[in-house]
Amino acid sequence: MTSPNPAWWTSAVVYQVYPRSFADSDGDGIGDLPGVRSKLDHLADLGVDVLWLSPVYRSPQDDNGYDISDYRDIDPAFGTLADFDGLLADAHARGIKIVMDLVVNHTSDEHPWFVESRSSTVSPKRDWYWWRDTREGPAGPEPTDWESYFSGPTWEHDPTTDQWYLHLFSRKQPDLNWENPEVRAAVHEMMGWWLDRGVDGFRMDVINMISKDVGPDDALRDGTDGFLFGPRLHEFLAEMHREVFAGRDADLITVGEMPGVTVEQARLVTDPARAELDMVFQFEHVGLDHDGDKWHARPLRLTDLKASFGRWQAGLADVGWNSLYWDNHDQPRAVSRFGDDSPAHRRDAATCLATLLHGHRGTPYVYQGEELGMANSTWGSIRDFRDIETLNHFAEATAAGADPDDVLATLRPASRDNARTPVQWDDTEHAGFTTGTPWIAVNPDHVEWNAAAQRDDPHSVLAHHRSLIALRHASRTVQLGDFEMLLPDHEDVYAYTRSLDGETLLVVCNVSGTPYALAELLPEAVGAELVLGNREHLPDHDDAVLGPWDARVLRLT
Ligand code: TEU
């Protein structure tokens, strides 16, 4: 991508807002669009270029908005279309683009399309969803053995027509049948409607699940072969690009969330010559601390992380483009998961992980609160949780005989709710998030960890994110430079170079509490100019020693 005029987003940083937990303007305990609007200066101060809004559309909120019942309206909990337009105008006035969350693998079961589809087997919208008869024989009655991401089978029986409909997520999220050109046309038209309204692009939810092969498949237990990266995915993405984006002169951005996507598949999807998507969210690194069972994680091995990130950096070096993220609304907080959120090390670990990530080649995504070093929360009983994935897992595991306390112990570090506690704006009772009662409890550590405490602190996690974003904006080497991994076998230190036009930057991060002599690790780093560091102001700092969670960007040439 070192073409003479690289795409604008190769130098951009995206900030993700989960509206329900960002800022509440009317005291109902639920974040909303006027709340987001009231915090735009925080985003402008941080220096981000794009605001990705998790879903704000009309929704029964079964999965916090990822179950949409009207794509062209705002859920009253979040505000109105006028509130949205106001937010968009104010964001644009600050040079911040807005990306909508496009959730079109499925709708809500309360969407008029599905209400019509389930009304009768001859409904004109019957084929807008996946309907199947009961499977006879011992394997049935569900048409296939697929398991939902939210526990239980992916098929729900509908007594009205005595057939089953497919839902990869909750039973209130029936999957759309993208084989039907009417479905695709309706989605394209809806996307055009939002682009005409001025939005700057889309983050596309589980977009690699839209092409499915729903055949009789007694053999396929988990079903991923039947719906991950199906046979017509490239065709559907290319058609979408042609029908929705081609011919629009605005600087748009598209990112596809693609669980299970490989480097090879991402090269095809993000190759500009193929006009599908600009980038994808891959999931490899957020699966390295568990073998597919997120409820039973183990410590991350840094060599595994280097192998994975190294492969993605190399794999998309000559074609395509990477997205870079640690946190989002589905992942527990990285500083607790991959770092160290103890009082002694939390600031250093959060800034170390941020440096490690932001120095890579790709577009960084900062999730709300990550810039403040927000950590996993403390969870008492199951009543503290809100996330459907978490609650369904607890119900299924305890129904299968597991001890509730044992299951609770697995939920605390892994639940998506760790990402969904309200943003910590200040040290008041509800962290300045709401004047009402928050829909989910504020992390009690907000008294110390909050934006107000960090805003004017030059050494805060917030200040460090500001500096990382400013560095990306200023440095073509950080934006486009070639990537080379160093020390691939070191279990504690992550180091790599970025090179462009004669400049070489070295990024070295000690992802542990053990100090290391720099000269022994990287002799070329000794005496190099410090471009950005996270610990040089600390009394125990020593240029020659990489301290605990020490992270440095050095200029070698
Ligand atoms: O997430 C898809 C997805 O991969 C997640 O379900 C993930 O596997 C899981 O949460 C990890 O614990 C997208 C959205 O980001 C998520 O919030 C929605 O719940 C889901 O799709 C359905 O729309």
C-alpha cells in the first residue's frame, strides 16, 4: 500500500462508542446520542479521525441493539433521527467522520420483514429468512445440529407454520437469506439511505456469515463450515460495493467483522483491486488465550501473539490492509486480560499494550475507556450481569449440572459485560455517566480511574493515547513503513521495526514485570533517539534497562 496516494484511512485512528454505556444525557441510566454529542470534545482532544457507533437503531435490545427492528430509525432509548443528525453535524464540524454499525446477517424477530415472513409459508417474504421442516429421525427435530453463539441450537420452531427458522445468535435474531436478491437489494437501499444522510461508512457485523450452505448435514456439529465464509461471500461483497459505494465521491470506510477469517481470505477481501471491503476485523489474537472455549482462558504466550500479528503484518504487506484492536464491546478489557491491572503496574501496562498495538501497520481502533486504562469490573452474583451471551451460558452450564459458583468464576474474567460498564468520566457516584441509575453497575475503581483525573496529567493513559495518535498522524513511517518482527522467541519482550524512505523506527515493549538490559536484547537500540516512551519520567527509569511494562518508540535512522 505504499502507493503514491494511499487511502485516507491508512493514517486514521477509529474510536468505537458503545452508546448504551458511553454517556447518558437524560438520566434514564442508558447512554444516548445527545450524550455522545456532549463528549465530542473528548474525542477531538484525543485526536481520533472516525467515530464508530455501535447500533443505535430501533431495537428490542435483546442483544443490546444488534437485533434491529427498524434500520431507518433511532431507538427512543438513544434518541431521535434529529439527535443523530445533530451528532453527525457536530462531529463533521470537528473533522470526525461517523461510521454506522451495519447488522444485516440477521434482523430482530420484531422487524416487519420477519413478522411478514413468519406469517405464512406462502408469505412473499418467506424466503427472506431460512425456514426448514422438522428433521425426521433420531438426529432431529432441529434441521441441523448447529450450535448458536449464544448457547443452544441455531433453530427455533415456529408453531404458526410448524417450521423452524435459523438464528446463529439469539432466537430473537433470525438470519436473513442473502441468497434472495430482494434481501440484498433492500439492504443496499438502506445503506444508501444512511450514506445520503451523510454517514462516512460502515462497520459490518459478522459479514462473513451472510453466505450460507444450509444443507442437511448430520455431520456438521458446530456448523461453521455451513456459514463461515460461504461460497458466495465475495460475490455478495463485490455486489454491495458496486450497488452502494461505487460512484460515491465521499471518503468512505468499510470494515468487516469476520470471526475465523484467515490471512489468505483477508487478502482477497481487502485487495482494493477487487472492490469488496477496506479492512476486516480478524479474531486470531483474541483467541490466543483460550482454545475456542472463552470461559476457560489461560495466560497469553507472547510468542503466540508475535507469530499471529507477524503473520497478519506480513500477509497484508503487499496487498490489503489490517485493522488493529485489543478491545471492543465483545472482549474483556485487554489491560486486565493481557496486561496487569494491579495498582502498581496498570498505567504502565495499559500504555505498553497501546504502544505495542499502535506501532503496527494498519488502522488502530480505540474502544471507549481504553484510552483511560479502564479494566475488567468486579462481579458479585449472576444478577450483576446483563449480556445475553453470558446469561445464556450460565443458564446452560448450570442446567447441565455445573456448580453455579464455578460457572460464575468463569464469567467474571471473560464476560462481554467487562467491556460494557459505563465510561468513567469522573469520580462522582456514577462516574459522570448518568444522574440516574446506570443500566449496568459502574466499575468501583472509577474513583481513581477516570477522564477528569487524567485530562491534564501529561503521563496519563489518556495523554499517551493522544501522543500515539499524533505520532501516527505525523509519521508516514508509522502509517506505511515496512514491518519487521524482532526477537520472535522472546517470551516477554515484543519488538519490531517500521521502515520507510530511509527512516527506521524501533518499537520495543516489555510485556512483563521483569526488567531486561536493552544492550543485551537490542544493541542497535542503545543511544537511539527516543520518539515516544511511557516510563522515561519515572524515578526508577534507566535508559539502559527496559523496566516492567516499559514501551519505547526509538528512531534508529
Ligand atoms: O459479534 C460476533 C462475534 O463474533 C461475537 O459473538 C463473539 O464471538 C463473541 O461475542 C465473543 O464472545 C457481533 C457483535 O460484535 C456482537 O456484539 C453481537 O452480539 C453479534 O455479532 C451478533 O450480532
